[in-house]
Amino acid sequence: MSPRGKFQWDPDRYDQKTETGWRWTPIHPASTRAAVGMRKGRGLRYGCIGALVLLASLLVIGFIAGGRSNGQPALRWTVDGQSTTSSTVGGTATVHVTVTSEGTVWSALAAAHNLVIYMNARDDWFKHHVITDPGGCTINMSLERLDCGQLAAGATKTVNVEGSPKDAGNFVFELDVADEEGSHLLYPARGSLTWKETVTP
């Protein structure tokens, strides 16, 4: 096609003057418009595809960067439990907690890399009890918590902790669960349990 788009090089027509099979032939206005329109349509199509790819990339990045950090959607867990409310010093007190993952293997906020159970809020259960059975978890005394390992998506984990009260008194204890991933802790929307325990001498 000529620089101004008015002629095209046609090898199918014989030129009597140059005695060659090559010559410039005029392009009809309708053909020119059609060719230009085709080029514009191709550019628009590629532009739309590029915009969709960019949008998908941003959504994935946003999910990875934001869905797994503090202040973002909570873990899809439910937490239930029960505990001893009346005990004696040197006796036995139990804390029973069940954590259920409501998500699927495709949910980034369902499985746990390390299920963590804290019982050091309020009056600090760790401070007033000696743990005699951590219920299959590992006792982390420096952080006053239990490390209970992985929780698969859609699975349920039950932990029965047994301890012996050290001090008499009326206490209010609190239990919290979290998922530890590296240096980050992620929490379910409703992962706290509170209870009262009266310990007599």
C-alpha cells in the first residue's frame, strides 16, 4: 500500500508501458475504509484483551497481598468449647476447644499452617494452672500458648487441655485461636471464648 493509502502494488495485472507484471493500482474509497476499519477493530480487540489481563492480575495480586494480612477477611473457622468452672487448688481443671474449618481446599482462608491456642488473656489461665496434659499440642511457655500443628481445609480439630489450679480465687479466663504463618497471626471473626472459674483452697 502506498504511503497515503491511495494505491496498492498489484502483481496480478500486466503493465503494457513497463512490460512487467507489476504496477500500482488505485484503491477504491470503500476498500480503504474497510481496511482501516479492520486495523482499528484489531487494535480494539487487543486493547480489550490487554485490559482484561491487567485487571485479572490486579485482582490476584490484591488477593494475595491483602487477603492474608491483618485487617483483611478473617479465617473461615468456627470455634466452640467448654471448660471447668469450679475446681480446687491441686485438683483438675479442663479446657475443651473444637476448631472447624468451614472452607474448601480452594479457600486461602480455611487451612492452618500452625493452629495456635492462647489462654493468657484476662486473668491468664497459664499463670494460675500447671498444664498436666496439653491435648496433643506443644506447650510454648515463653509465649504462653499451645502450638497444635496444621488444620486442613474442611477439617475439625479437638484439643482437650488438662491442668491443675495453683491459686484460689474467682477468675475470668479467655481463650483465643489463630493461624501462625511465619511472623504473621491470622484470626477467625469469632475465635474467642471466655469463662469464669472459681478455685477453692
